[in-house]
Amino acid sequence: MPEQDEQDAVQKFETENAAAIAADAGKAFELTGATIEEVAVSGVAPAAAPAPAAAAEAIPEAKERISALQKIAKLTVGERVKLAMIGSKEDRYILIRDGSRIVSSAVLASPKISDQEIETIAAMKNVQESVLRDIARNRKFMKSYTVLKALVNNPRCPLDISLTLVKSLLTPDLKGLSMNKGVPETLKKIALRSFKEKSSPGGGKG
């Protein structure tokens, strides 16, 4: 995407979300599910940390992560919103975990974000629930069966979202979900029931 188009996308997002950006203007950088290492290198505070096992998945190169964390920790909310829109893939994987919802929303609105990144984020256990809700509400993202499957199997996904999406799973994936120890029992039971219904003679296509 040409640089001018990227700048236009940033300006549009900033204009449409000016109130939310202003409301979070003084908010320091907090990292959802921050590991001890991430807190140590960046000095950021953890925000709404989920289970310790969630940690820092999906950020491969340690040196790049440390450098990016240190850079991002010094930015204001407005600057982080802009970086979320036009920064690197590495920046987006960090900013999607920002404690400020408007920053994580900017990541999902980035003109540079790829389908593969959305698939990865949908499976991340160290993001705010609002991130997963935003993905579920986006028709473009939900056209991908991989994204749908990742959301339903993500223990962080709000139950009301999961219960809506489970009916769209294929038969083999219903069976897998019914055995997923990380998701709520209610979801597992519905997945098992749906699996049995679809597996029975004349029980539907899978």
C-alpha cells in the first residue's frame, strides 16, 4: 500500500476515534499477559494478565521484541495508535496486547495487517477479550474458517461469542473442541452434542 494511503488510513482512524484517543491520552503503556522478562526489559506494567501459561506467544525473535518493547514503552497513546496502524508486524504483535483498547483496535484496523496475522491473534491467549470481540464482529475477518476455528478454541474468547460460532464448525473440529481442556464445559458439551448430531446418519454435512 502506498505511503499516502497509509497516512490517509491513520488520519481517518484518528478522526473517527478522537474521543477514545483523548480519553486514554495519559494512559501509560501496559502489556496484557506480560512475562517477567518483558516487564524487566521495558519497565511496563502488566495489564489484566490472564493465566501465567499464556505468556508471550507469537513473538519469535527475542532481540527484536526487547528493542520494540523499549521503543513502544516510551510512546504516548496517540503515538502508539499511529504505530499500530503503520508499524511493523513485530510492533503489531506487541500493540495488540496494549492495555489501551483504542490501541489494540488500531492494530486490527491497520491497512498493513495480513490474514495470517489475524489468524495468529485470534488464537492468542494473552490479549484482552475486547480484541477477540472486535475480530468476531469483523465480517472480513470472519470469512476465514481458520479465524473462526481459532476463536472458538481460544480459552480467552468470551463464551457468548464462542456459543454463536460453534455451530459453524465442521464435524472433525467439533470433536476436537469437545476435548479442548482450556474452554468452558458448556462449550465442550455443546460441541460434543453437535458432533454427535452431525455424525449420525442424515445428521448434516461435515
